[in-house]
Amino acid sequence: MKTSLPVDSDRALLIGRLWLPGAGATLVAVTESTVHDLSTLALTCSELLDLTDAAASVRQCLADGSAKPLASTAAVLANSDETSRDAQAPWFMGPCDLQAIKAAGVTFVASMLERVIEEQARGDASRAEAVRQAVVAVIGDNLRSVKPGSPESAKLKEVLLAQGMWSQYLEVGIGPDAEIFTKAQPMSAVGSGSQVGIHPGSVWNNPEPEVVLAVNSRGTVVGATLGNDVNLRDFEGRSALLLGKAKDNNASCAIGPFIRLFDAHFGIDDVRQCELTLNVQGPEGFVMQGSSSLSQISRDPFDLASQAMGPCHQYPDGMMLFLGTMFAPTQDRHGPGQGFTHVVGDKVSVSTPLLGTLFNRVTTSDLAAPWTYGARALMRDLARRGLLA
């Protein structure tokens, strides 16, 4: 948890949520040294992001002293590790609250090819390598130059259909419409330090390191954070209609550690150039490292946000939007041709310099802490604190 903060944390505007014993979920601003209460500015993260200029408002609260100090940042980060957490002391939750949690899929060539392979292998990891070679022999491994929805992509579709190789994943990867799905329910995302859950019936699964956009109710992208879109490759590979079961399980969505607001020091162009690194350390000594570069994305982040929210899709509490990943692990873990899958006890870190590090340990969804703190519980806590008019 020591590397949770961005490398330029001295100038980053970081928003989070603090579990404050006796008070409940509390909206906070996080600096290098101190966690500050933002309750005088907004009661929820959703409300804060809807302010006319959220970044300027937070900066003013920190400057004029209305954002009261609550705790040491280092102490709260240390206590956020669920395996050693003191329940009577503050810890960081996932930074979002009432927002819809959406995700864009198949936004990178590398992951698109892996989704085609999953489909062809019917969710059987042992068949993946042979299928991978067959797929690449037909469609190649470099589709980056194909712009989704372009005349060139339509021609490629005709060729692949003629060869019997068209796939639903290629349709959303290079077709006009992006894949946008619901990753998890509002307030269900776990934060950095908490355990993430793998469905106990899955035998082929993986982390998905992603940048997550913070979008307000007007569809304006106002910040970004990190996410782990925990994924069950075997479930989705058996049938795309199992996407909900492959994606949305208890503790299967991690977001954090903090939302970094856009300002003069950080904006969408920084997001477009983010280089994400993934590190998985297994309890048996297994180590896997990978990366995902947003510069390789086939659809611009603003395009994905506009496809997720607009005239046909309104989200009055805003949304958090996973942008997808180019990382698709193929490193063998349990034997030749078996590829990668999680085991209980894996330590997973997703990092990028300007957003910090999201850290989680892997368990199964039935053993992870059950999700019990929803919107009603939040409203009750705010009312008990006398903050609701």
C-alpha cells in the first residue's frame, strides 16, 4: 500500500471515500499527509462530480480550511489492507458511490484476439493455444490499423465472414458499436486493500487492469482512477450470454485507490497515454507481470463515454466507465498449454504513475466479505449525522 499515491501526489487532486467507524462512508480529499472531510462540499462522490468545477471546489475547500482533517493518509492506507485491518480505525473504501459501474469491452486488438480464442475454445483453457494459432493464421495479429466502424473494417468483416471466421467479439472490436455492459451495481465496488472475488466454479479466470473514467450526470468526464475488471474466461467462453455471470460476482469489481480529478496538471491526454502495469504474485511463488498501454486503444475514451451515456442512456448519478484492457494473460501456470488462472491468495497490483496503485488479494466470491453497504445504508448514516436536509 506504500505506493498507492501518484508520483506527483503533491499536486494531484485525489478524491476517495473513508469508512469512519461510528459515522459510515465519508467523502474525503486525500493529500500526501492527510485525509480531509469534504462533507461541507458534497455528501457523495456522485454529487461532488456534478459540481460546475469539482477540482476548483475541492482545491478551495483545502485552502480555506473547510475540509477538516480526519486522519493520517499513511495510517489509513496501512489499515486499508483487509487481511490486517483494525475495524475500529478508518480505512479507504472504493472511491465511487452512487454512480453506475459500466465497462467497455474488446477495445484493444490483443484482448480482442483473445476473446475470439475464448469463443472458439468454448471456454476450455487446454484448447486455447491450438485455437490461438489457427485464428492468427486466418486473421493475423495486427488489426490496429483498422478503425472501428470504417469502410475498411466493413470490408474486413466481409472477408472473415467468407472464411467462416467472423466473431461477435470482432463485431464489437472493429464494428461501429462498442461493447458497453454493466460491470457491477452502484456501491458494490471494493477498494484498494480489499479482497477481490473469483466465482468458486471458475477454473479459468484473470485480472483485467484498466483505467476507469469518472463521468458526471451530464456525461462530462471529470477524472480517472484504476480498476480491476475481474473476469471469468471459462464462463464467458462457453457463451457470451453468460457475460453477467462472468463479470458480476461478489467482490469481482475493484476500483481505486482514488479518483484523480482533471485539472491543469492532469487531463484526458494524460489518460490517453497511461501505461498500466500489472503484477500478480502467487502464494506458491508464481509471478506474472504484464502491461496495457492506453495509446494502443482502438476507440478514444471520449467516444466510449459518449456511447455509454447520451440521448439513449442517462445516468442521473453519473457513471464509472472501465475502458478495457489490452492485457490477456497466456503465461502457463499449472502446466504447458494451460495458460494463466488465479489461485486463492494471489496478490494483484495495477499501477500507473499518475494514478498510483490499486492492490487486492484474491479469494472466492463466496468467501469474500459480503456486500451489505448499499444506498439505503448510506442514506441512513448521512441522516444520523444530520447531513440530510
